[in-house]
Amino acid sequence: MKWIILFLMLVTITNCAVRHRPGPPPHAPAHGYHKKYVSYYYPDLEIYLLRDSKTYAVLRGGTWVIVETRPAILTPSHSYVIIEVESKKPWLNHSYYKKIYPPGKGKKRSGGKGKGKK
């Protein structure tokens, strides 16, 4: 009988684990809190990958166009910068990102080789 009670207590405790989510809970939004959206900015190409919607914002002829497929010009060798913004449209502040992340200032992607591999 002790083992059954102990087992039930253990199951109850493990199921009560709290998972941390950034920001306030959905039922009690905090005043002044703004959700952050993560995007990848490719400074060499002036392209944004919108992580949440899995779409790309591409500058074409002075106008931003949203496309669902990866632009052919974007290859794994291009560098990128991860940005967190309060808007779903990071390209609205493009002049700012272009200034602080000029071409050649992004992170290079690894060539798929892990540690210790040649």
C-alpha cells in the first residue's frame, strides 16, 4: 500500500513541473510588455527570414515583397544576423539594420561539420 501511495505522489509531482515561457501568461498580459519576434537578416542580400511565419521579405525595385519560398540567390554560404524586434515587419526599420549590420558583418554558417570532424 505504501508503494502505491508513493508511486501516485511521484507521478503527481512530476506532472506538476512548470515550464517557463518568456513573457506573461496568456490569461494575464502585463502592461507594457511587448512580444519579441525573431528574424534572420542577411545583410549581403537585404533579405529577412521571418521565423514565425517561415516567409522571406525581399527588397525588389524599392518595395518589400513577402515570398513563401527561399529566394534562389540565398545560399547556405551567406552570412546572417539574428534580430529580435517588437514588430512582425522588421523591414520597416531597414535603414537602421542596414547601418548597424553592413554587408559582410553577419555570422557565417558552419559548413555542416561538427566538432572534431574534418
